[in-house]
Amino acid sequence: MSKEIIEIKDVTFRYPDAEKETPLVLNGVTLSIEQGSFVAVLGHNGSGKSTLAKHMNAIYLPEGGAVYVDGIPTAEEECLLDIRRTVGMVFQNPDNQIVANVVEEDVAFAPENLGVPPEEIRRRVDSTLELVGMSKYAKHAPHLLSGGQKQRIAIAGVIAMEPRCIVLDEPTAMLDPIGREDVLRTITKLNREQGITVVLITHHMDEAAMADRLIVMDHGKVIQDGPPREVFRNVEELTRRGLTVPETVGLLDQLRKNGVEVPLDALSVEECAQAIYAALH
């Protein structure tokens, strides 16, 4: 049985305002993330998904309820270093995470601060740069790289701490399509080949469709939770909440409304084409 690396139990949270009581951003969220899984969290702006992400490595602490990382409550201040070693965080803007003037020095920064021996730092820097496909840029200046390359360096800097889980808060939001594809390939590789638990916060339907499990949030609550194929079948429910579905599912949904018997769980273009072909022959 898979072990849960993150447990979120009945968590409520609101942003403090001395002047007035603000609305709840998280409203009784309960869920758990299994070690080694690839989970996408989907929702429109203001749904609470990024706030939830920041609870996963104790950037925020819950107002009510509790968050546990590998069994440790995030509210235990003396365990903060252990929590952040276990769950690494990658943000939307890589410029906010890159701290050095040379790529390999940036990747070495966190392990150095953790007191990792120099020879082990060297090994980690080399292996993580290779893992994210950036070895040949080791001596480059990060500010001269493209957005997608910078984001891969930011991911390498987190991976060099050897976390068991990595939470990515809309890591492709500022990237062009090529940069997005590079980062998504890197994330998938980390999960599939290294067994690192991935939590991807996104508002892109195609990104959400890549995960093993999809959690949909709206107004601070979890409204859907299951495999993407199952969740995206609820076209009308998602549309009512201001969300879309992958274009393939949207097309199949339109065909169904026009009397063509097709399934709604064909996510890839190939599956969609096969489903339509089968329905018409």
C-alpha cells in the first residue's frame, strides 16, 4: 500500500486583514497525496489552488485543521527544515528563485546551505542538471537563458535538495509553448523515472490531463477528485464553474449533443480520432 506523503485535514485559511474579516480562501479542504503519485490541482484564479500549494511545505500554516508532511505537522516550527527538505517548491516566476550568476552555482546554493559536503554537492549538481537536460549550460549565466531554461534550472535547484515531493505552482504560466513543453517533459521524467511525488498547480487543461489524479478546486473547496478521464467527463459541471475541458473532450461532447455515440474519456488526439472513427463506421 502506498504511503501518504502529504495529508491535509479539514484545512481552513484566510488572508489576515486588521480592518475587516476576510473570506475563507480554503474552506474545509481534506485530501492526501500518495508517495510517488503525479497529482494536478486545477481551478480558475481565486479558487484557492495556489494557497493550498503553499500549505504543502509550510509557507502558510492553516487557520483551522492541520497539514502533515511525512507524518510531521507543518505547525511544528522546529521541524520546518525537515518539512522543506521533504517537499520542495517551484514558483511561477523562475527569476524569483534563481540566486547566483552561474547556473551550477545556483543549483549548488541550497545543498550548500544544508551543509552537504562539497563532493556530494558536485555529484548532485551534475546529476540534477543532467536530469533536467541542462548540463551543457552549467557555466552559463542564468539571466541569459530562455524562460523555459530558467524554469528547468529552478527545478534543478529544488531537486538538488533531494526532496521526495516537488510542488510546482503554475510553473509554465510565463512560458512560451516550447518552454512549457520542456518543463512538462522534465516534470514527467522526475515522476516516472525518479519516483518523485509531483503536485502540479495549473489552469491548463492539457497539463492537468497528464497527471494520474486530478483535483479540481472552486471557492476554496475540492469539487472533483479522481483520474483525469473521469473528472473531464463532467463537462457541464466544469463549465458551470467557469472551467473548460481539453479540446478533445469538448469536441466529443458536441458530437454527443448532436446524437453521435462517442465516449467522453478520450483525452489524446489519437484516442479522440479513434473514438470518432469507431462511432462513424
